[in-house]
Amino acid sequence: MSQFPGNLMPDEASPEWMNKGDNAWQLTAATLVGLQSVPGLVILYGSIVKKKWAVNSAFMALYAFASVLVCWVTWGYRMSFGDKLLPFVGIPNVALDEKFLLQKAFLGSFPNATMVYFQFVFAAITLILIAGALLGRMNFHAWMIFVPLWLTFSYTISAYSIWNPNGWLSKMGIIDFAGGYVIHVASGVTGFTAAYWVGPRSIKDRETFIPNNILSMLTGAGLVWMGWTGFNGGAPFVASINASMAILNTHICTATSLLTWLSLDIIFYKKPSVLGATQGIITGLVCITPGAGVVQGWAAIIMGLLSGSIPWYTMMILQKKCSLLKKVDDTLGVLHTHAIAGMLGGIFTGVFAEPKLSRIFYLVENWQHYIGFAYGIQSGRFGAGLKQLGIQILGLVFVICLNVVITTLICLLIKVVIPLRLNEEALHMGDDSVHGEEAYALYGDGEKRENFKENAAYGFA
């Protein structure tokens, strides 16, 4: 019998249960997702807003990334993926000691340390996406409180229910390949709900909120797009043909969505909007996420057509007609780009999920259960396909209701302690009032600044 090369032989640092290739890919995929947030969304947020909110918007994203990591390893990971406390949440516990971190993860052939890192970047980007609805007026101190509270009382419940093998929706057989429900529907609904409670931007900002740097905005959007290779490609927890399928479908759907949104802009507004194309990128990425590795390439194109047109309609047409949508100031339109696009993805995953691809992804004996409605009709298993579609819709109802209720309670609680919205002076001045810093300021150019001495302490004067 042939021997493995020496570098593949198991040892104390490479246990028999660990696959080096899978571990390397999982760490790479996690880092790609992390780069979507830092610097991807930091750049995107800092450039897509008015100049006076560039620092605040970018820093809301950066703060969330750091805050989530500390909360995640202290209690969040084990609440999401640890031992069962209730059918929808795990027992809070730390993920810091080597005895736990070096054990085999609950899925995949790599250690808990890799899984903790991988799941962290997903939790972090969810909070950063929520921030997109609140840019340009939320009290930064209130945001600092909101992040750990929402992670603890909302994200962990969704993640456990849908992704943990012991979660109630997971046991029912819901398909959420990489976070269409846990991340995108949740962030879209939460962002819209929080925007309602925080209140609107200033009247002047609502009337005119032009991006301060279109090219930087595109740079951020590009990092988000390419980083999604790890977002969906890492979901199978193995460097497999299913990961390859998921990555290709991700880019097919995204490109189709961009072209669809762009075409609608040209048809109705006579100009190819770069900002619109960016929105089309996001909706395509979001829509394919629930089913990236379980749908065919042609289904990815259909989902791209839907994600480039239906959110376009709700954002560009319905937004101006619906009184609730007009009242709630959702700065970047995360309700449309994430909640609605995520709902489309969840529902049409329930339509187009291919049983053979589901078998490759889930690698379980009852893989026949994961069958889309269309394939249920085709194979004569109408009832099974209808059941899967029903489970997908039930998952949406659960995530929507959970986040409306929890987000409302959190906002009301914070409001008792500290204002959710900045005062009128801060709304007028922006970054200089909130942080004492400006994105494009030239310090010391004959201009007296009250915070100049404070900046000097950081070596900038």
C-alpha cells in the first residue's frame, strides 16, 4: 500500500480528522468575506454618502466589525452553534480556550477555531449592512449599544434556528445556503425597523444626498462582489464541486442583475446610472445567496433577472407611492437591496432547488427532501416540492417577525438611556460635530479648529 507524502501524514498539528485543503480554503473564504466588510463596505459607505457624513458612515462599519468579534468569541458563537438551550438558541459560552478551539468543528473537516472565524465574518457583515439604513443621523453612542444587543438577541436566534443542525427550522429542512435569511432578510428588515425608530435625516440631507466619491464607491462595490466568492463558496465547508457551482452561480446572477437594473435605468430614466448599477450588484449577490449551490446556472440567470427588476421597482417606483416607504428614511435602501432581494432568493430557492445538487451539498441520507417546487412537479413529487416551498416561506415569516419585534424592543430600550438620533446641530455639521474629524479636511491651513490639539495627540498636527 502506497504511503502518503510526509507533509500529508497526520501529526499533533494536523489530526487525522482535519483536511488541510478544506481548512486552507475555509480560512481563505472567511478572509474574503472579511474583506467585504473591511475595507469593502467601509469604503463603500464612506463614499456613497455626502462628504459631511463620510467619516461617520465608514466608522459605523469599522466599529461594528470590531465589536461583533469580541462579542462573538465571548458568547455569540456558542449561542448560535453551541449546545442546545432552547429550540432556537444555544447556551452562552466562550470560544476562547484551546481545548475547544482545536477540536473538530460540528461540520467540516477543520477545527473549531476556523469555524468560529468563518462564522464571525458573517455575523459582522450583518450588522454592517444594518448600518446602511441608518447612515447620516444615528447617534454613534446609540449604535455602539445597538450592535452587541442585536447580535445577542436576534442574530444568534436566527443562526441557531436555521443553520445549527439542532435548530427547529434546520430540522424542518429549510434551505439557506449561505445566509439569505440569517443575514440579508434579517439585516434588511432590521435596518428598516431601526430607521423607523431612529427617525429621518435632516430635510436637506433627504432632499440631496449625492455620493462624495463615485470611483471609491465602485471600489468598495467591487470588493463586495469579488469577496462574495468566499461568502457563497465557503458555505459547503469543503473545497468541493459544490463550492465551484456556488461561486459560478453567484457571479452569473450578479452580472445578470446588474445588467437588468442598468437596462431599466436606461429605459425609464434615459441614463446609465453607476449608482443604480451598484444597487443591481448588491441585489444579485443577495438573491443568489440562499440557493447558490443548489440551483442550476439557468436558474441563477432567472434569479438575476428578478433581483435586478423587482427591487428596482420597489425602490424606484413603489418607494415614491407608498406612504410607509416614504415615511421611513432607509438611507441606502437596505429594505429593497437586502430584505426584498433576500426574500426573492429564499422563495425561488424553494422553486429551483435541484435534488442532485442538494445531495452534493447536504451529504445526508434524506437529501431527497430538499427538492424545489419545479422539480417536484417534474418528478411527480408535487407534495414534496410544495412542502419545501412552504418551509422557505415559513422561514421568511419567522425571520421578519423576529427582527421587527427584537429590533423594536432594543431601540426602545436604548432610547430610555440615550437619544437614538443626533441633535439638529450635529445633523447640520456631520462628521466634524460627531467625531471632530473630516474626510477631506486640510488641517492647519490658517484655520482655527477647536479639536486641533486633540488631533495632535494622534500625531496628525
